[in-house]
Amino acid sequence: MHSKFQNDDIEVVARRISKLLIGQKTPISVDHICQKLKDVESDMLKKVIDKYQNHFHVFQQPVVKLMTKIDICKIHCSKNRTCPGTEPLCTGLHICKYYILSSKCHFDKHCTFGHDVRTDHNMKILQENLLADITVDELKFLLSSADNRTSLTVPRICKFYNVENDKCRHSERGSLCPDIHICKHFVLGTCKFGKDCLRSHGVLEKRNGEILSKHGIDVNKTETEIVKDLRKGISGIASRYYL
């Protein structure tokens, strides 16, 4: 029996697969996807996954996991700059990163960065990434996944805290540092000093825990699990904050 879907419907199937995979904490098998989408045969599924390789990551078993290239616009989240939001200039969501990662924005509806996922700009980006039907909770889950973290959504390690005298410029100015104060080598798994390290290895120290929580990281996990998620999130990010 041939699948009723033709080439023109590949995008339709891709959107259905995306909807199925959203919220899955672990990858699911190709066979399981076919069972859920009963009118989609394995040949069609393979065509879709092959065409949208940036959206679906296939492991050897084979199992499939939803990936996304969507980011939150860095310019939009800047206090002193305004993003024109014109495609293809901007491909990031115009939304408060703390709202979308954890809902822990202190400004609520008065937030200048916005909490509306359904603006014309945001909907265009979601549509282009096969996620037009995604709910707010599903988008939060997707963007807070370690696999989908970007340089904007990964909690930053304070680079000033990690220099010679452990001095943080924010602390010296009497302001609250937005980055976690922790030994970067500990997070990266390269600290040679262990318990004798002069810098903190306390992932869940009060201020660090608050920052992690705002970034959508589950602070009820063990410290080992949190460090693993952090390491996974920053791996592959060529960022001055971690090098």
C-alpha cells in the first residue's frame, strides 16, 4: 500500500512529526512515529527526515529527536538597541528570554521585551521552523532543552569571577551580577584542584540557583545532573564567556 501523502505534503508530515516529538524527554523510534502517525509510511518518514535534517536528529538505533535552530533575538533583548525585525535580517524570536525559559520574569505584563509568542514576527519564525502549532509550554520545554541552548539562553559563567583575584565588576559597583559565580573549569570538567579550589563549585548556592532557575534549569536535580546539563548546553558554543 502506498502512502496517501505526495511530495507536496512533505512539509505537512514534517509539522506533524514535530508536533509529536515536542515535549519528548527522550528520542523515540522511527517505528513508534509510524505507529502514532498511522497514515504515514516509513518511506515517507525517511524522506521527511532527510529533507529537514536541521530539525530532526537521527541516532543509530534509529531513533529521532526534535532539534531547532530557533533562538531569541539578542538585539531585541538588549536595553539600548532596537531590532527592526525584518527578514532575513532577524531570525530570532522577539520575546523575553526569562519568560520563555522559565516564566520567571519579575515585570510580568509590563515587561518591555514582551511575553507574546503569537506576534506576526514570532509566528513567521515558528512557521518557517515547522512549529506554527506549538503551545507556549511546548516552546518553553523545547528552548530550555540542553540540546537547543544557544549563547543567549545558556546561563553564563561570570568571566570576571574567574580571573586572578575573583573580582566581579558588578559586585564592585554594588550591582547584582547576572552570571553564575562558579569555577568555569569545574563546570567544564577540567578543574585540577577539586575541594582545594579557591573558586566555588557550589552550583546550587543561593544566587547561582536563582540564576539557573530563571534560565529554565531544574534546580531540583542533583548538582551532578545540573553540571552535566550546563556542560552539554555550552559545548559547541564558541563564546568568550566560556573560553
